[in-house]
Amino acid sequence: MPLYNHQPLKIYNSLSGEKEPFVPVHEGNVGMYVCGPTVYSNVHLGNVRTFMSFDVIFRYLLHLEYKVRYVRNITDVGHIVDDVDEGEDKIAKKARLEQLEPMEVVQRYTVDFHRILSAFNFLPPSIEPTATGHIIEQIEIIKKIIDNGFAYEANGSIYFDVVKFNEDHHYGILSGRNIEDMLANTRDLDGQSDKRNPQDFALWKKAEPQHIMRWPSPWSDGFPGWHLECTAMSTKYLGNHFDIHGGGMDLKFPHHECEIAQNEACTGHTPVNYWMHANMLTLNGKKMAKSTGNNILPGEILTGDNTILSKPFSASVTRFFMLQAHYRSILDFSDDAIVAAEKGYKRLMEALSLLKDLPTSAQSSVAIEDWKQFCYDAMNDDFNTPILIAHLFEGVRYINVIKDGKETITVEDLASFTTAIEAFVFEVLGLENEKITDSSNDKLEGTIQLLIDMRKQARENKNFALSDQIRDQLLALGIQLKDGKEGTTFSL
Ligand code: AMP
Ligand code: ZN
């Protein structure tokens, strides 16, 4: 019997504002769509946090033995600067500024995105579709929305008619916004726009002559609106009614609100059972963002190359730091916080390395099955990773007291405990045992020792030019040799 039958999961649904029992549309299968990056610049650590939240959700669903189809798109057209309808496409703007083809911009930052996610041990999604690869599907959806009377054409562009839609649907159902308030609080259209109402949003935009990213359509040569791509790609791969749709909290409005409206206008029913929103990573109390420059790049964490950082931190330490907060809580980044996370991570890894040598007894004095269920309960409660981590440290305590002979464990319980703790740490949280760093340290130390021996030999042969060269070049790399009575030592 699959694990999900014994471990009932609850998910906080942003649509209802409640934790709800998770019941997939098709038993044993989960369809999950997460809005991916707009590939016009390097992802920052905030973006990584949102994708990590969903990576862990994906990992836990797999751990529960669901068959998961996880779709995460790449936005390579249609995302207008400032998230409005009038203005320049983010990718086209970057291409203009850097004198590149838009697809060169897309390729550069898609490659960077993949490189970063693989450095941080993300599982790849099942499908990673692009907006430009689904123009035909987007045009088909627009046709249906027009046929159903919820969109209109103006000068070659197509707009979604929010007021008409709201007559017998609810625009604002996800974000809790009220259309009357929205209309009352927005300035009247300045006459420059073709929209009937300021809340209407573009499904298709006619391209100006200088606009490079353009496709033919029944209405004009142009390009699709940003919200439409996710409706097209989610339903193409997951069906008109699927389980989970996720993204960062800042996408709730207008992006996801508009997705719901588009789906309902097209098919007549709501597309998604569970809307999930991951909260923001902040720096100095403000949201990390590409546009404001208030951000850290993931690569800078690994090299330590940022004035905020006292030293480099590994990918697993960064993961551990992020997963110590629940995905729906705001997390503020600071050097002190990640230094503390590093200590915790090391303590966990050290304890895990003791598992294979723990003594066993005829009786267990620790309640392993209860402990295991506490770990599951934490994850079943809307993926509560901080509570899971607290239980993992209870596991660390078990390891230490058993090692010291203060508590006992049977062979069977030890096997069950080892399988469970390793599954939660490596499979579910996606942490890696960074022995690699130790072994690369061993290699470095071995290499330096070899150079010290060669330098000693050079001096014995009176080849001082070579011995000085070894000393000076090591110093240039930050490795200082110290000659003493006991021989030569070094400091890194
Ligand atoms: P973008 O490429 O700007 O569309 O963002 C990609 C994803 O990162 C979206 O789901 C955003 O909601 C999310 N995101 C953007 N900024 C932050 C942040 N500071 N913290 C967490 N997630 C963020
Ligand atoms: Zn989206």
C-alpha cells in the first residue's frame, strides 16, 4: 500500500484560507504547476527560496509515493516591465540594452537558472515548457474566451473584460480584492489605452513596428499577455482541472487572479483545487528583488563574494537555512542567521555519520516509531519543515545518548531509524552530506604537503630560486608557510 494512504496530508489552500485534507483529482497522482522565472536576468536568492519551497513539496509528495507531474515554466515572452500592460517586454528590453537577440537573453539566463538550481540540489521538474513554445495554444484560448463573450478586440489587441466576467463570476476570489473598490481606486483611463476599464488585462497585444518579439494571430502580429501563458501551459499538461498551482506570494495578484478568470472564462470552471503561495525572502527587512538591487545572488553565497557575508556558505547550508522557516513565513537573510544555520547543519551531519557505528541492545529505550510519526506529522501539516527539523534534532539527541550508552536501541529499530532520518534529511529536505568539502580539503592539504617536501629538497640542493618560488606563489594564493624547529607548517 503506498505511503500516502497512511500519511494524510493537509495543505493550506490560499483560495479558502484554510488547511484542507489533500485529495488529488486522480487517486495516487498529483498534477502540480509552479510559475517559473522570467529569464531576463540572473535569479536571486529570493527566487531560489520560492523554487526551493516547491522543490521540497515535490520531494515530499514523491516520498509519499504519489506519481507527480510537476510542471514549472520558463517565461520567455509577455512579462512587461512593472507588471502592467503598457510598456516594454522585460526580455525585449534587456535584448535592446545589451544588443542581443531576445532568444540569446533567454538562453543565457535559462542556462544560469539551471546551473544554480542544480548547484543547490533541486530535482528537475517533469516538464519545463516555455511561453514562446506555446503561442498556438494561447491563441486558441483567446478565441474561446472571445467566443464566450469575456474578451474584446481593440486596435489589434485583445483585452479580458473584467467587469463583464464579474457579473456572474468572482474576480478577486483569490486575492480577496473587491472589483468595485479596485475600479473606484484606479484613475480613469487617460484615453491612451484601448481598455474599457483599467482592471481589464491584455490577452494579446498588437506589436509596435519596433517590437522584435512578435507572432501572427487572427487579430494582429503581436505577442501574448503574461497571465495567459500559465493558463495555456498548465492546462495543456495537467488538464483543465488539476491539483496544485504554486508561486511566490507576490504572484497572487494580479497574475494568479487573472489565471483563474481566464480559465473560468474559457472552460466555465475553476482550474485548480489547491493554490499555494510561498513567502518572501527579505534582506534588511525588504523584499529581495531584481529591480531594486536589494538582493544576493546564489553564486555569491557559494563564493562569499558579497559585503553582507563574512565567508562562503555551501549549498546545503543555504538550504538548511531556508528550510528552518516555514514556506508561508517571511524569512530575513542575515550573515548571523546563516552562520547559526551552518552550526546546526554540521551538528546534524556529524550525528548522521555516527549512525553506522551505534551500539545495539536487546531492548530499545527510545520510541523510534513515535519519533518517526512526529516527523511525518510535521510534514503532513502543510509541509512544516521547521517542526520537522526540530524532530530531526531530537533524533540527533537519540544518536548521542545511544552512543554514550545512556539509552539503548535494537538492531531493527536502528535500521528503521537510520532509513527514516536519512530519508527526511537527504530525500525530503534535499540536503547533501558535504563530505566533498572535507575530501577536497584533504586533497588540498596533501598537495601543500607535497610542495613543502619539494621545497625542502630544493633547499637541500641549494636551489633557492625554486624554494622561494614555491613559498612566494603559495603566499600569493593565501597559503602561508612557517619554518620552525619541527619542520614547515602552513596556514590557509
Ligand atoms: P520572477 O522571475 O520575477 O517572475 O520570479 C520568479 C519567482 O520568484 C516568483 O514565484 C516570485 O514570486 C518569486 N520571488 C520573487 N522575489 C522573491 C523574494 N524576494 N522571495 C521569495 N520569492 C520571490
Ligand atoms: Zn505563472
